[in-house]
Amino acid sequence: MVFVKRSFLLISALFLLLSLAGCGKGEAIKDAPKYTSAVEDIDIPNDVKVIGFGEATHGNIEFQTLKKDVFQALIKNENVRVFVLEGDFGGAQQINQFILNGTGTAEEAVKALDYGIYKTEQMIDFVQWMHDYNMTADEKDKIYFYGNDMQRYDFSKKGLLDYYEAVDQDKAKEYAAQLQHVSNKTMRDLKNDQLKELDGNIDAIIKDLQTNKEAYIKQSSKEAYLFAAQYAQIMKQRTQLFLNDSDYMNLRDKYLANNLQWIVEFEAAQGHDKVLMSAHNGHIEKTSANMAGYTSMGQYLDEEYKDAYFAIGTDFVNNTFQAQNGSGERKTYTVKHHNALIDAFSEVKENIFYVDFEKASESDELAEILAKKQRMGNIGDDFSFWYKYTQMLYTIKMTPQEAYDGIILVQEATATEVIE
């Protein structure tokens, strides 16, 4: 009994230490405000091709609104014309069709992503704004929307089969029959042998596309062919995630990077040499600073593009957000967060502001903080009420200047509401 009591006290003390670790308030740097700027004034180096914009929390109004704000700034300041979201590739094309051609409504287009975190007024407003922008923009100035995720089947499957209807109706019927049991609703019910059969069928489709490339392009267009081939790759990736569940996170970030590179190359051929990619902080940061030990998309991008990849992270102080509680039910939570970097800027009056790390490094005090490993905000779409008592469960330990090239700080963040 004494041993049990001592063990309980030891565990309790350890839990308390973990909950308090890194929570102390740091010192404000007197001249820190002069190293900040408004989001609308973000300046990116000229040789950058890919800009990663991270969000510390999915379920905040401010972080979702920042997607639009950052994109608007980069359209104006950097001539960026392509926005990529951590969302379904096929579903995102429904958004692209809406903003280019007015197909459907903004709400219908957002729902096509099939991700609860995006079914918000802020996301619908963003998509509607892109549509309205394109309606008055010259052809050369129009903007385009993509997703680079692969966790859904429906719209990639539809895009692939629609293409075959145009180039080979017999094969369209054959492949439709092979894929009839594959959908977003049924995909988690597929048995391992069904997944292996599906994987083989997709391989055969990919081979057919490669073998008949010239003929299919003549019957359609190079762009339509490339999209069909990418739809097939997305379905292949989704299937591989199911077949390799133990390596899910590592594979997903690798696929996210591969799909983004496909988008960058496709849009470069259309004359658009810069792309903005929006995802969670953990995907866009360059150092793979995650507890699970997998390589982040941001590290893949940093290795591929080097100085042509520019990562902008985000962090928060007082954060009220919405997330799933583990059973699928959405709840609202509040956490307070401090680290040396946040506290250095605690005397800044604006609620939201940008810090360029190269500029901030002109201050010796800030340079020292940027080179210091510290806990930075990291909240996904799953959260339990007791997580807020242990900082390590809603932050990631990283070195700011190694992970990012700049950061947007939000001092007071509020929760989104998901539209069912």
C-alpha cells in the first residue's frame, strides 16, 4: 500500500511538472514592435516559388481568416495566383470550378472537401471572395484553387471516370464496375484483400494511361490527361495509406509533398511561378519536429526547393478553439500559451501581426530567442479537456528560425463553428 501511494505521488508530481514546464512568462523585448508588420505588408524574397502558411490550430476564426488575408497580400505583393489547401485534391477541384466558372455555390464547393474543419463561415467567405475576384479579373490575373491531400476517393474517382467517358467509353464502363464499391462512405469497410485488389486495379488504370498517353491527349488535351493521371495517383495514395496504416503519417506527408510538387509543376507550365500552400504548422515546418518521428511535408519541400521554399508559421497566446473530443463530437476548449518568442512581442498592441525572422535577427536579443528551442503552438482536430493541463500535448518543441522563415502571432484567438 505504501508503494502504491508513493507511486501515485510520484506520477502526480511528474504530471504537475510536465504541466508547468515552459509555462512561465518570458521578458518583453523593448524594441520588438519595430520588427513587426501587418499581414497585408508581408514581403517574400523574389526567388521563392513555394510559400507555406501554417496554422497552429485548425478550429480558430483568426487562423481560417488568415488564409484569405495572407493570399490577398501575396496576390498584391508577390503576384501569387495559386492557393493550395491541406484538403482533398478531387474535392478541391469543385472549389476551383466554382471560382472559375461559377459552378454550384461556395457552400456546396466547401462541402465537397468533406472535412469538418473547413465547413465554416470563414472558409465559405474565402471561396466566395475568390469567385468574385475572378469574375472581374483579366484572364492573366485569375486565381486557382487546389488541394494536395489524398484521404478521400469520391471526387478523384469521378474525375478519372469522367475522363475515360471522353476518351474510351468501354474502359470507362470497365473501370466504373471495378471501382463501384469504392467511396468515401464505404472506404473504411474495405477488407485487406479488397484493398489489395483495388490497388492492383488502380495500377492497371495508371498503366493504361501511360501506355495510351499520346492517343488520349489527342482525344482530349494535355491538361485534361495530366489531371486524369493525377486523380489515379490520388486514389492509389489513399489505398496505400489503408494498406500501410502503421506508416500512415509518414506516407501522408510524403504524398502531400509529392502532390504539391505536381501542382507547382503544372501551374508553372501555365505561367504561374509562385504557389501558396496552407496547412497545419506540423506539415509546413521544415524540421519534422513531431513526437511521432515522421518526416514533415515542410522538410521534403525544404530539401527539394531549398531557398525557394519559404515557411510562415503561426502561434497564439490566449486560444479558444473547436476540436473533436475523440469520439467525433465537437467541443470548444481554451488554452493559454507562452514561450520566449511570444513573450518577446507581448508589448505589441495589435492582435495579429507578422514577424520576418531575417529582419528580426537584426536585434541581438531577438536573434538569440529565434535560435532557442522552445514550445510552439500545435493543436490538431482532436483534443481532450485534460490536454490543456500539459503543455507538451498542445505544443511542439522546435527552434523557430530553423522551422520557419517568419511567423504570424495571434494574441487572442476565437473558436469557429462548424456548419453541419
